[in-house]
Amino acid sequence: GGGVTGGGGAIGIYKWHYSGLNRWHGAGSTADFQKIIQERCDTYTQTIRPGSRSRNCQAIRQAFMSTFISKDPCKATKEDYNSLINLAPPTVPCGQQVFWSKTKELAHEYVKRQRLMTLEDTLLGYLADGLSWCGEPGSSDLNIWSCPDWRKDCRTNYLSVFWEVLSERFAESACSTVRVVLNGSLENAFDSMRYLSLC
């Protein structure tokens, strides 16, 4: 029995690896992606911002997965993320928003001291920070081998489009004083090809 199961597993891995799932230039989907999303959501709603406790983490996780599973990883649209963003809009109280470009660590240190918020301090930004994800048409699994790189493969991949639409919604809700953290020692402190909250 064990030998047959082991052989099936090996064949499964062989099929995944050589069926083109390693064709992209970006990192594959983060291991335990769904588990991480669920755990981060629980932590955020129960500990980090208890005021958002009414958010349904299971529904958010399911909506997140449904945006990209079984879909072409290079054909993402902003509309794909509508239901997810409607469950957890990246809005921040007036005057508390901080945008950054090429200064992630500095910006996050700054907001901690000032009680402000970056995009990564919103629920969806917190869930997705540092993760990667993509699926494959006809498969209910994440592609763990590779995902499209926005420069080398396609700009309309699910990771890039997620941050683009989240950044737009975050910016739309800005009001009063808006702060931007840039690195003045860089010749090109802001890359116009990227999103201000993401670079």
C-alpha cells in the first residue's frame, strides 16, 4: 500500500513540475497561504484592531481565494478583487494615512510612533504583506512552483493588481493631512512605474 501511495505522489509532483507550472519568473505561492491568511485575519480582528472584530475572517479568506484560483495568473482585473475589498475596505480615519516609496521599514517605524497607518496596516494589507499567490486554469490548487513577475511576465498578475487596487482605494479615502515617506538620498526616490504604497 505505502509503495503505491509514494509512487502516486512522485508522479503527481512530476506532472506539476513539468506541466509548465514553473514557467514564471516570480516566486511561487506562499506555502500554507490559506492558513496564514486565516491566522493573520484572526490576529488582526481580535488583537491588533479589535474594533474590526465584526469582520468575518472565513468569508474574507474564501473571497481572497476565489479571486484567483482556477484562473489564468496573467489575466487579473481590478474587478476580480471587488468582493474581497468590499468585505474589508482599506479605509483609515482622516489624517492618519501614510504613503511610502522605497522606505518600507522607515515608514512603518514612523507610523508606530505617531499612531498613523500605512497600506500594510489595513486589514487586507496586513493579510497580504510579504505573501505571493497565483493559481492555474482548471486547477483548484495554488501554484507553488512559480507566479508571474510583474516586470518579466505580465503586469496584470494577481499580486500586482491586488496592490494596485488596494492602493487606489486607500488613496481615495485620504483626507485632511496626508504624509509621504521618501528617501531623499536616492536620485529616483519615487518610481512612477510602481504604486506609492507598495514600492
